[in-house]
Amino acid sequence: MGFSTDAIHFGQEHDPATGAVIVPIHFSSIFAQKELGEGQPYQYSRTGNPTRAALEKCLAQLEAGRHGFAFASGVAAIHASLTLLKTGDHIVAGDNLYGGTYRLLEQVMKDWGLEITYADTTKLDRVEAAFRPSTRMLYIETPSNPMMEITDLSACGELAHRHSALLAVDNTFMTPYLQRPLECGADIVIHSTTKYLNGHSDGIGGAVIVSDAGLAERVKIIQSSVGAVLSPFDSWLVLRSLKTLPVRMRQHNQNAAVVAEFLKKRAKVVEVFYPGFPANPGYELAKKQMSGFGGMVSFETGSLENAKKVSGALRLCAFSGSLGGAESIVSHPVTMSHSSLTPAQRERSGLTEGLLRISVGLEDVEDIIGDLEQALGRI
Ligand SMILES: Cc1ncc(COP(=O)(O)O)c(C=O)c1O
């Protein structure tokens, strides 16, 4: 079946008891056993829940994987992936990641004994140079957040495997509709479902998708043992939202391309970071491994003062730290998503105080542009 058909139907059989077409929200925390010792699919909702299971099946199918796991947040999903590693293992991570991932690596996983080297993953020689005999994972985001740099998924998969390491990819920005890392050689795909997958800014969640049965068994043990599972209601919300993922992503793509062009033509905007510009160094690669350029655009206003003026003047766009909702969301990465980065780390990523990031929403694009136009007028 096609992607859109799977997004609506996969893992969502009509309820055998009632014929309900939509998967019910199974709030029950316990499932009665008919007989002592009897094996049955559900026993206790932390370990398995029918609503969550429907979502996990659908997500795995959309990511071209075999096994999906839904978590209470994106960072819980990232944490579960990192705890596949052992104390003393080394990880090579992109130097332009979501700030919360950086915080998790630096403030939690380091104390737990993980060794970490950051590298510019757009430069394969630098990635390879960062590998050690103890490297067990290469962890990347592409496009990166918020600089929108593109990393070669297939090349990273090949490199990681040559060093007996796993390739983990945070696919939150793209969603499986636009990019499927497992098809390009990744071993683990991670999502903050809070963003495009849930898509309506009304739920926090995360997911891990893998194909390998051994990896799946480990993730299942971590999910069940640590217990940071997605609730039945939130699972249902994401499942419902997935049905419109393709149409939403098409519109996000279309609106973002128009907004990026608009920003490029504004004299008050110093630079625009968008993978859909032919002049972007990652453009050809983006065309190869993505089927659209996505809904995210970052732009440089020139100074903290200018960023304050623009963000403070917005009337339609929400000024907030998230992305992927139906509404347009402008964020200031330095004080929001990337506030845990040190100034040196920020400088290395090219992240300035004047940078704003827009998650281009589904409103009429003229209205989004009108809001940005009037806000830029404050500079
Ligand atoms: C790319 C990316 N990955 C992971 C996360 C973390 O997700 P959550 O906020 O759902 O824990 C975020 C949050 O902004 C993100 O942007």
C-alpha cells in the first residue's frame, strides 16, 4: 500500500468486539488473564497497551521499519536509544543537534560513563576522524537544528557499519513522509512526536523505530523497564494525526518554500538557512535523500536586539520554542531550544543571538508573510 493509505489504516484493524473503525483508547492499566500461566498479548499497560501498539505498528510501517516503540517524550526516546550503549562506550554525535539532546549527552549520559565526541557530520572525514575503537554509535540529525545543514545518510550508515557502530538518526524535522533513514542504512530512527507527527501542538511524545530483531528486543526491555511510555490518550492523538500527515507535510513544504523566498528578498534579513535553495551546500544531497525540503526555515536578523524586535512584534505566528504544529511558530534558538549550549558550542554551530527559526504552519501563506513583513518592519 502507499504511504497515505498506511498512515490511515496500518495497524488499525476495525475493533472485533464493536466494529469501531477508529482504534479505541484503551485506558485500562490491566488486562485479565483467563487462566494462570496463559500467554496473552496484553497484561499490564506499561509493557503493552492496544492503543499504543496500534500507533507503534503504524509508525514502524511509515518509517519502513519492523518495530516501533512509543515514549512519553522525544527526549525519553533519545534516552532509550542512548542506553542501548554501555558505560565506557564512545559515541560520535553531530555538533549541530537539538539543544536538549546535547544537554542529555552532557549532563546525564557523561556522568553515566558515555564518552562523547562532537563532529560536523556534513564533513565525512571529520566524522571518521572522531571514531575510536570503542565507538558504538553515530548520532545525527539531518537537516540539523537550527542551521538546516544536510548530512549524507547513506555515507554515514556505511561509515558507522565499517566501524561496527550503529547509526541513529533523529528524523523529527522531516517525518517519514519526507525522509526514511532506515532505507538509507540507519539502524535507529528517533522522533519527537510532539512535533509534526502529532502535528497540533497538543501532546508531548516520542518514538524509536528499528528493523533489527535484536535491537528491538533491547529497546522493548528498556521501554518496559524504564517505563517512560506514551499514555493511551496521547497514543490515540498521534495515531489520529498520522492520518493527515501526508497532506499536512505537503502544505508545510509548499508554505515554507514561499516564506523562505520572501525572507531571502528582504534587505533586513542577513541570511536565510533553508535546504531548498540551490545555493545551499546541502541542496543536491537534500534532493537525493529527501522528497521535500520540509517546513523549517532559519533566518539571521543581525543582532539580539533585532531578534527581540521581530519576535516581539509577531501577531499571527506564535513566539515559542517548538515546531511542527498547524500554526506558524517562531523561536529564538539561543534562549529556547539551544539554551543549554555553551557559548563555545554555539559558536562552533554558527548559532548567533540574532538567529530566528520559523516552523512554517498551515495558515494561508499570504497571512504568514504579512505577519513577518510587519514584524521585520520593526528593525
Ligand atoms: C529535533 C528534536 N528532537 C527531539 C526533541 C525532543 O522532543 P520532546 O520535546 O518531545 O522531548 C526536540 C524538541 O524540540 C527536537 O526539536
